[in-house]
Amino acid sequence: MTEIPEHLLNRSKARRAAASGESTGDATPAVAAAATPAAAAPAKAAPQPKAIIPDPPYVAAAKKRGRIPFWAMAGLALLPLWGFMYMMAMEPAVKVVEGPTTAGAAVFSGCAGCHGADGAGGAGQVLYQGNVLKTFPHIEDMLNFVYNGSQRFVAAGLAVYGDPNREGGPHKPLGYNGNPMPMQGEKAGGGLTEAQILAAVCHIRYDLSGADPKSEQWGTEYTAWCSPDSEIYKALEAGSTSFDTIAKDFAASPAKPIAIGTAPRPGTTK
Ligand code: HEC
């Protein structure tokens, strides 16, 4: 807070009075005040030093200091950008964790209407409790059947799909309730990519049907086809392999893939 010193107020009053040509009778005190600032000043000087008493150092420091340093403002303004970059940096880590089974759960939402969200069956075959593992001891046969669907098996003259020696009897196309399993693969007239079909099949085998990724029986298959770092899944996603070439492209894999193909073919036994 700054107060205007009294003598300055008086002087301005006097000047204003002089300028407006006030009566000479009144002029005397105004002129006196204006003409003798030095005389008035000593008398009024007494309160003045009080106003100039220096602030204690901590108050002076506080007054000198700006509210927010200018460089901090720049930092604050860039915070949202930093947050965005942080999120972008985190993204790859999230992607690494997401493997075919995670992607497959999303694809399977298109199958769940017939097969049930948990694979318990309905309009479509029962998939859970090891059922598909009995029908398809080899994942390649399951990929081929889902790619083509029942009607293409019938059209190809195949009486059975999956393992012909299936425990509990082999599955016949249109043998469940007379309804067909619709074709899913692109060349068969369906709408899923080969990577999406593998993802859905991984979800069915490992999340719904009970194959244990750590078991001796399924460990090799899981690592090669369905684990988050499955080379086959990555290659299908990238388009560098296909159901038609996988057996050749991954001949060196410990899983030794058998040919899947995009046309209906007889299934294999254990
Ligand atoms: C319109 C209903 C319907 C939809 C949608 C459907 N299915 Fe099917 N699915 C069936 C029927 C019906 C069968 C039995 C086929 C038969 O008897 O020929 C079947 C059979 C299967 C089988 C064979 C199981 C066995 O052990 O015999 C698998 C695997 C399968 N479906 C996976 C899928 C996947 C994966 C999807 C989604 C991408 C899907 N289905 C979408 C109706 C459906």
C-alpha cells in the first residue's frame, strides 16, 4: 500500500485552485502552500519517516519474490505434453503382455452367441471341459475346421472333422444339431484373418477348454502358437506366413507344425 504524502496532496490542491483562478482572498493559503513546500515539508515530515521504515528482511524477500517463477510456468504448461509422452512410452510394454489368448477373447465375442461365453454350448457345439481338445488333438486341425466351417466339409465329401479316432466318437459335419458351423476364413468366404482365427482358437483351448500351458502335453504347442511371444502368431499378424505355408515356414520350430491349408481336409489323430 502506498500513501500519497500530505504535502503532495496539498500542492496539487493549490495548483488546481491556481489554475481555476480562485478568488485572491482564498489564494493566500493555496499560494503559501504551493510556494513554500519546503516550509510545509518539515512540519509534515514527521509522519513520513514512519512510512519509509524498511521492511524486515523476510518481508522484503517475500515482496521481491514473484508468485511463481517464470521458468516454473513453462514447466507447468508442458505437464500435459509430458503426461502424453509418458503414456506413449508405456504403450509397448502393454502390447508385449497382450498375446493371442487376450486378442482371442475379443474375437470370441463373435462366437459366444452360439457357443456361450464360457464355451458351454448352445446353438453351437460344446467347447469347454476339454471337448475341443478331444476333437482336435492338433491345433492345426482346429484352425482348418474353423477356417472352413461345416458346409465346406460336407461339400468336400468329408464324413468326419477332427480326430477320426476321437474319444467318444468322431464329430461329423452337421452332426451336432443339424446346424452348420459357419465358415470364418477369408478365402472360405468368412470375415476373420488367419491371425484372428488363431487368437480365437488359442482362447478356446487355453482359457475355456482347460489345456494347461505348463503341462508336458500342451507346453510345446502353447509356446509355439498361443504364448504372448509366439513367433507364429506374430508372423501371421505381419502377413509373413499363412495357413498355406506355415508348415514350411516353421519347419524348424519344436512344435513341428503340420500343414493347415485353407481348404477342408481330413483331421489327424493323436
Ligand atoms: C451361428 C452359430 C455359430 C457361430 C457364430 C459359431 N459357431 Fe462354431 N459351431 C457351430 C455349430 C452348429 C457347430 C457344430 C458343427 C457341426 O456339427 O457341423 C460348431 C462347431 C464348432 C467347433 C467344433 C467343436 C467340436 O469339438 O466339434 C469349433 C472349434 C467352433 N465351432 C469354433 C467357433 C469359433 C472360433 C467361432 C467364432 C469365430 C464360432 N465357432 C462361431 C455354430 C456356430
